[in-house]
Amino acid sequence: MTTAISISGLVKNFGRTRALDGLDLSVAAGEVHGFLGPNGSGKTTTIRILLGLLRADAGQASLLGGDPWNDAVELHRRLAYVPGEVNLWPNLSGGEVIDLFGALRGGLDPKRRSELLERFDLDPSKKCRTYSKGNRQKVAVVAAFASDVELFILDEPTSGLDPLMESVFQDCVNELMQDGRTVLLSSHVLAEVEALCDRVSIIRLGQTVESGTLAELRHLTRTFISVEAVRPITGLAELPGVHDLLVDGAHARFDVDTAEIGRTLRHLTQFDVSSLTSTPPTLEELFLRHYGDELAREQEAMETTA
Amino acid sequence: MTAFTGTWRLVRLALRRDRIQLPIWLVSLILIEAATVSSIVGLYPDEEERLNLAITSANSPVSLMTNGLVSGSSLGATTMTQGLAVLGLGVAFMSTLAVIRHTRQNEETGRAEMIGAGIVGRHANLTAALIVVAGANVVFALLAALTLIGNDLPVASSVLAGASLGFVGIAFAAIAAVTAQISETSRGANGMAAAAIGLAFLLRAVGDVAGKTVEGGTKTISAWPSWLSPIGWSQQTRAYDDDNWWVFGIFVVTVVGLVGLAFELTAHRDVGAGMRAVRPGATTAPPGLLSPLGLAWRLQRGVLFGWAVAMLVLGATYGGVGDEIADMVSDSDEMADLIERLGGAGTLTESYFATTLAFGGIAASGYAIQTLLRMRAEEAAMRVEPVLATSVSRTRWMWSHIVIAMLGVTALVVLMGLSTGLTYGLVIGDVGGQVPPLVGAALVQVPAALALAGLAVAAFGLLPHRAVAIAWTGFALCLLMGQLGAILDLPQAVLNLSPFTHLPAAPADDVVATPLIMLLVVAAALLATGMAAFRRRDVAQG
């Protein structure tokens, strides 16, 4: 397995604000990597450093085996980028912009271009000033996906797209993956990341707080279980890893640490289980767990001011 | 809710946004005025000297063109003629830029949409902008009058003089209110307003040069073109001479008419739209667009074409009245003697063309600055990021804009030399003999214009957030030194800061290579500094 992106201890300051504070990120070639974090956590700053638009203050970053700052031009032939906020030249048409970016990147496939225009339902003859936010996003996405490159860096690419277009986008990313391309997908649409990504890195306040496959990350979280037994259920509270327990005679609902599921199920069987549903943790919950304390604090602050 | 609901709130918003910019404009203009006035009062205490100066100015096409009409030889009248024409241009630009900043720029950036969704009437935005700018001009007029009074000039005439400048600003604010409705971009609206200012200056220049001199050579009766120009009207008030208060009537009627037109246009268009419908574009890009240079050319060509038309008109106008000078001189040998001593080594007509072409050179450097600052605009609007994220290096991206600016400057001065030579040649029946020397003399301006352009590139590289202010301040200082350097009696060391000071006055003087080469070296050094700095720094948003 070769590494497409490798970042360690990355630091970037803007004046007195520390945007990145020792960030780590590793993306293997051929994977779709989710890059998750709330607004202002440093996703876009990281991407700008990877693109050689910003210079890091400390730490290492390597992109497709090269240095993002010094080898920018050579590296950019091998990647395509969709910015989070797409600003285009108001007096150029969408079609012209797509061709321009294709050419500046080193060529684009005209067949793929027209196929993508159709799939994204984009009129290339309109001037960019008349496009809505979503349509500007589509221009950037079509320009990127029509390029024959190894790496796609997508910064919240579906912001502004409607659900139908989001699903077209997901299909396209899946095709790229089957084709062996690498994708770094920054997002806070968790469903999208869950549907597309092999691995995710969660960042917060400029630091990586969690990184791994979805399975690995789920391992760190809890599964919700609702169980119906013939005999009244006892002794669950004493088991390690069981949380938020509600027992009502032969019925119980609780969260259990994913690592403790086996032991818990063995305990339950002695009460003669008649029905059991288990809900695996969503990325949403994973995310909330990392930001939960922050949310709780905010809520508290709101209550005190109220 | 009426069409004007929310106006006062928007006035306060505009004042808050302009709390630094407008005071800087006002203070700079008043400082220039104060320096000019006290300098003239100090230089010409003697009635006889002033009389000589008035006669010379009234008979010098160069003075009539750049300073305007002469109306008597009193201390106040001398001040008006020698120093205050350039201030009219200053207040005009202050006003058009401010009106468009608070109208079309708001629409272009989408801010007007958020404002319009509040409890705000349809006309509130434009009304607020006009109130703020009119207020700034009233403040300017009062301060200008106080400065004149402070120099012991007659009170009533000083108030008239201040008001005549304030009205220039208000008239151009009204013109900008209309251009802001017509163009969809603030760049376009500013361009149209600047063209109107240029046209007003030119009409006045033509009218004054083509006018008659009466009352023993101390009073210019301007020809009709001067009466088509707000800058002309401000001079026709003839402060400290006739004190024509009635001229303000023309201002009032014009301003009311233009503002009414602007409101009418606002009522007939959508927020964010211009007066022209957007046509569909090409579905695929022409091959010429598909490179950084192709993109830069596409973004910059409109500006160049606009300037090309302006330079052609400017050159043709100056060339067309060039023959008048010979007529004036033949009237009096004594006069020719005097003017020739003031004008330089060559013939009088050649000194005249040296002045007009030098003005063209400064104008061309304005084009270069506008073109080069587009790099900053692209960066601030984050349009440069996706381009630099392709296999385009920063150096190549910068070069594509710099090449257009350098070739554009050269093309513009050549056009001006060409049109000057053609019209003058046609008038005197010697096209072949006039075009080559005038084009050559125009080309002499290029190194100085490039040096000033280099400042814009260096500022873009080193201080991107300040680049716009630095480059235009540099331009304004060079323009001022050219127009007022002699009157202000500035030390040579200060004048030397302007690259244009170092140019030989071609075609009147011989062209020496050394200063031109030095200026090119300075330009190259500034360009290299700017490019090296941009390669090393972060791409910085607005």
C-alpha cells in the first residue's frame, strides 16, 4: 500500500490564531478518505497547505511522494481540486470554465465531460454570474471529474447540491474508487462520508482526534440494544460497558460498548430472549461523541444566559 | 413602507464602512488645497507678477489645457487658475468611487440582497449613498472655503470657490448613480464614471484652449465645449472675479435630472441586474482561452479597449488644437518669447506636445495599475486558488497579467502618439512628418509608466492587503507632482520620487538614454521583488 497523502505534526498560524495545531493525516493510494470536522476546525487550511497555496509553519506534509510547496506545479498535474466555495469569473460560461480548468490541469476527456454535464444536468452555455451556488459547485465538480488524475481533493463538494445531485455525486465517487483513484473528501455531511469512505479522520481545533476505518471507529463506540425476554432481566447493571440502562421487567433497552457486546449477549441468553434489535452506531454518534462535551458546554452556557 | 424606508439606517451603515476611507480622501484633498493656496499666496504677493502670470497663462495652451481659464489677476483669481483645477478631479473621483461602493458593489457582492430583505425601501440604498457623498462634498466645500478665507482672501468669493468644487463632486456623484444602474459590475460602473470625468476634463480643456482672450490678455472667454462639463461650470463661476452664483443653477438642474434618471432606472430593473440582458455564452472554450495568458487576456481585454478609445480621443483632441498655438504666438512676438522661455528648448508646439504626451504617459500608468491590481482582485475573490491548484505556477500566472499590462501600456502611448500625430498632421497638412516623431516621443513615456506599474506588482507581492491603496496613492502622488509640482515649489528630491520627473520632455528636448534605462532597471527590480514575494507568501483572501 502506497501513501497518497501523509501529514504529521502540521502547524499553521494566522497571526495569533492557531489554525492547525499538530495535525496528522494519512491517506493511502486508492482509498476514499473522509476528512471530518466542524466549521473552523482546519479542514480547508489543511487542504490549502496540501495544494501549496499556504506554507506550513511546522510539521511534514507529503503529497503523491512530493513536497506540496516546492513541487506544486508537477504535483498539480496529477490531482484535481474542488474548492468549498466556488468563485468563478462572472463573464465566462460554465463550459468555458470547465475546459479552462481541464486544459490547465493537462487535458480532459471530452466524452466524459459531456457525460458528466448530462448526469449533473448542467447547462454549460450559461454565464457564471447567472449560476446558483449549486450550479457553480457543479461546474467545479464536472471540471474535476472529467480530468484523468490520480488524486481528487474535494472540499465539501456537495454543499449547495440538492439530494438528487448528491446521489449522482456519490455514484461518481464510487466509480472513481472502483477505478483505483484516491479521494480526499472533506465534509460534514456524515451520511455522505459513511456511504463513500473507506477510512475517516476526524479533526477538531486543528488536531486529529480519531482516524481509522469505519469499522475500527465503530469499535470505539456503543451499540444500542433493545431486548425482550421471557423471564425478567436482571444483573445488566453490573456488567461492564453497559450504559443508559432502562429495565422494565422482561424488557430492557441500553447502550453497550461495542467491545462488550459478546459478553452482554451471553448474559442475556439466560433470560430466554424472544426478540432483540441492535442498532450499530452511526457516524453521527461518533461525531457527537467527539464534540459532545463541546455541545454540552454550549447548551449549559445558553441555559445560564437564558 | 415607502420606497425610502430605512434610508437613515443605511446612511449610518455607509458612514461606518467609510469611517476611514472618506476622511482620508477629505483630509488629503484639503491638505493639497491648503498647500497650493498658501504656496501661491506666498509666491505671488506682487500685483505686477500676478498680471504677468495671468497673461502668460491665458495665452499658453498648456496652461489653458491643464489649469483652465484665467479670470483676472487678483490673488484669489490666481489661486483658482493655478491650483484648483486638479482638485475638481480629486473630488470627482472621491464621489464616483464612494457612490458605486455603496450601490453597485453592494449588489455585486450580494450584500444588497440581504439589505433588501430587511425593512428597506427600493430607493433607500441609492438615496443613502447620495446623502453620504453629498454630505462629504458639503464638508469639503466648507473646509475649502475656510482654507481660502484663512489665507485672507475675500469671504464671499471664497465660499463661492469652495461651493464650486463641492458641486463638481455632487454632479459626479449623480453621474455615478446612473452608471451604477447601467453596469452590472462595480468595475464597469467605475469605468463609465471615470470616462465621464475624463470627458468632462477634456471638454473643458478644448473649450478653454479654443476660447478667446479679452481684457488685456487676463481673461479667457471659453468656447462652448467648456459649458458641457461640470468641471467647466465650476471654473465658469469665476470666483474672485465675476462671482457667477447663477452657474450653480446649472449644477442643480443637472443633478436633479440625473438623480431622477437613476431612480427611474432602479425602478425598472431587478436587484443585482444591469440594464442589459445576459446573453448565453459558448458551451465550449475557444482554444485561445485555454492558458493562463488566454484567461488573463479574456479578463483584461475590456479594460484595455476602453483605455484605447480614451487615449485615441485624448490624442486626437490634443492634436486637433495643436495648430491654435501657432496662431496665438503669431499674435505677439513678446508673448512667444516669454512662453518659449517657460516651455522648454524646442518650439512652442513641441513643448505643448511634450506636456500632452507626458499626461498620456501618466494616464497609461493608471491603466497598468488597474490591470495589475486585477491580480489582487482575483486573489481576494478566491478565484486564483483553483487556478494555482492546477499545473500553473505562481510565476506563470503573474507573468500572464504582467505581460498584458506591459504591452498594453506600450500600445496605449503609441495610440495616443499616433492619433496626436495624425490629427495634427491633417490640420497642418503634414501627416508623414508629424506621426513618427510624436509616436517616438510617446514611447519615451513607457519606462516611467512601467516603473510605476512595478510599484503595483511589488505591493501585490509584499503587502497584498494594502496593494490597492499603495499603488493608487503612488499614482496620485505622481499625478500631483506633474500638475502641481512647480506651483507647490517642492524640493527636487521630492519631485525625483516620481518616475515621470526623470523623462526628457520629448519631442521638445532631445532624448537621452540614461534616465530611460535607469527607469527600466527600477521597473525590473520592482517586478522581480513582487514576483519573488508572491512565490514565498500564502495566498491571501480578501
